[in-house]
Amino acid sequence: MAPIRYTRRTALLGAGAALVLSLAACGGNLGGGGSGGGQAAETFPSGAINLSVGQDPGGSTDLIARALANVATDDLGVPVPVVNTPGANGALAAQELATKAPDGQNLMVINASLVAITPLAVPANEAIDIRNYEVVTGISQDDFILVANPATGFRTVQDLVDAPRPISYGTTGVGTGSQLSQALLFSQAGIEGNAVPFDGASPAMTALLGGQIDVAGVQLGDAKSHLDSITPIVVFSKERSQYFPDVPTAVEAGFDSTVSQYRAVVAPKGTPAPVLDRLRRAFTAAFGSQEYKDFNTQRLLSPYEVDGAQVVSEWTAARDRYQALIDQYGIPFGDEG
């Protein structure tokens, strides 16, 4: 297997703890809220509901949170401002949410990568258990795509395999689906590559377009505005994307590197069940609005509007699968990388 080398130390998450799922997790059960639920439901919401995002403004997660908040506020009857607390792939925002009162007035849009991928890149003692949170609802699925600078001439995975030199591939950060999907593909295909981590998709695409890297793994919506200037190679979803029907999957190319980004809304642990139910109804109403459906289409998103228990179950299974693949292919995925 060709080695994968990292261009800078992958200790991005030292400033904040990561969030990890447990097989025994039960925090996603909407019936598991704390006591006093009846009284809380009668007075909820008591004011603005803050919706935290662990990434910078303008990114995919931020835009999704704002689109959802814009519609949910109508059903809830109070403002739903989005509060950005970037850092450590969202771990800083998750830490802060865990300290908030469990009254439903503070929520977070959390990425699956934070709980299913980031923990694989940090020591176990830095992890925060998802049982510290109540999962209100899943939101949407965002798939990754591998794109190349046309000047490289790369059009297929085989082109990368046949390249006479190491391939530089940009990621949107350490411990992200962008990094994992490409690391899996390169390891399984025997491609010698240099991983170049960036702080998000925007700088990764800038570097790609500027010829500083050969390829990059970004989410579909982040690649959309550059389609005339990039060459799609594969998508990392299980099946071909409805938005890129002519681009094969990595699975079709013969590799087990399926990685997608999912998002969900979470609340502090102990939030009363009636409050969680009320929030779920509001977000369900938002999902059904034409405004929000149009947003999903424009951003190339697929609905993932499932309940909390399913979120916990599926994200836990994904984490276990990713860990097994990392072990199987000997992929460096942390400080040791």
C-alpha cells in the first residue's frame, strides 16, 4: 500500500474536545427528557432560541442552520438567531452547549463528522459523549465529491493510480469526512498522496483553482459554483448523486470509501420531552415548507429528516465502520499521522 503523507501536524483539535458516540447511547430518545416537562412545555419558548453552529459564517453548516431557522421561527413564534462558535470541527460549540440550561432555549446544528469521524483523530480522554445531548431531529445529507484541477489531466481514479508522482489532495480539515473519504480512497487504490488540510472548503477550492493542489474532496454544494473550472472524478455517496448523475461513485470504481456528511439538531441533556416534542414539530413544519425545500435543492442537499434515535444509531454504526476501515488499511488519522 502506498503511504499517505501529511503536510502539517494533524493536531487541529487540541484546543477543544471532540464528541464521540457510544453503543449504549440513549441521548437521542425523544422520550428521555428530564422532569418538570409539563411546566416547561407550558412556558416554552420563553424568548429567542439560540441555534449554535460550530463553523464560520458562510459555510455549509451555517447556511443550513440559517435556512432552517428562518422557517422554524414562524412556527415557534420567537426569533431563532444563529450563533457561530467555530473551532475544533464544532467541538467548542458542542462543549458550550453542554453547559446550557436544559430548557430548549439553546440548540446546535451538529455535524456527523464531529461525532463519527473526529473522535478517531483525537485521544479518547478528549472525547465528549453524545449522551450529554438530546437529539431533536436529523436535518439533511451532504455528499462529498473528489474534483481535480483540469490542468492535471486527471479524469478518473485510474488516472491518479497511474500518475508518475505523488498527488496532493486538499481536505477541509483534520478529522473531517473530506479527509477520511480521500484517505480511504488513496489507501485502497494504492495512490501515493500528500494530504493538505485547509480550514474549510473555500480555501481548499481556492488552492485547487490556483494549482497549489491537484485534487480536493469537498461537499457538492461547495463544488457547484466552480463546475466550469474543475473536473469531477468520483462522489463518495453510496449511490450516484441526483445532482451529478454522470459522475461515478467510488464504490463503482471498486473502493469502500463511502463517506457522507449528515447534520442534526441537538439540545442539552435533560431537556424535557414535551419541549423536545415541540421543537420537533417546529422543525418538521420547516422541512415541509417550499422555501426550505428550494434551499435544499439549491445547495444540492438530500433530506435526512429522521428522529433522534435513528440519528444516534446510524452515526454510531458509521463511527464503528470508519474505525474498522482505518485499522484495516493502516491509515494515520490523528497526531501520529
